[in-house]
Amino acid sequence: MSDPRDDGGRAFPTSSDDYDPGMSLRDYFAALALVGVVQARVAAGLDAGQESIAEECYELADALLAARSR
């Protein structure tokens, strides 16, 4: 069973009750982190492996959600 995470709710909420909830705030934060993570790794000459970049972006997103809830 997977560990349920706080996804922060909708990134772009609307007033209507849409069937498709769209992107979560966690996904949005991870997407925003993506450019910086890739640039930092390339600049440092580090491996730009896709899986490790994705993991790092979601770790940053989780940290942002945790800070937001304090």
C-alpha cells in the first residue's frame, strides 16, 4: 500500500465542481523545481538522470508543502 501524501489540493482551483481536478499543488511545485534542479546539476557536472531528478523535485515539493502548513 502506498503512503498517502498531502498533495496540497488543486494548484489552480475553480469555483465549479469540475470532474477533472487538474494538477495538484505538489505536482505544480515539483514542476517549478524541475528547471532549477536540472540547471544546477548540469552546472555542477552532475548526472542528470531522469529518475533522480524527479525524486529530487518531489522532495522539494514535499518540503514546500510542509513549510506551507506550518
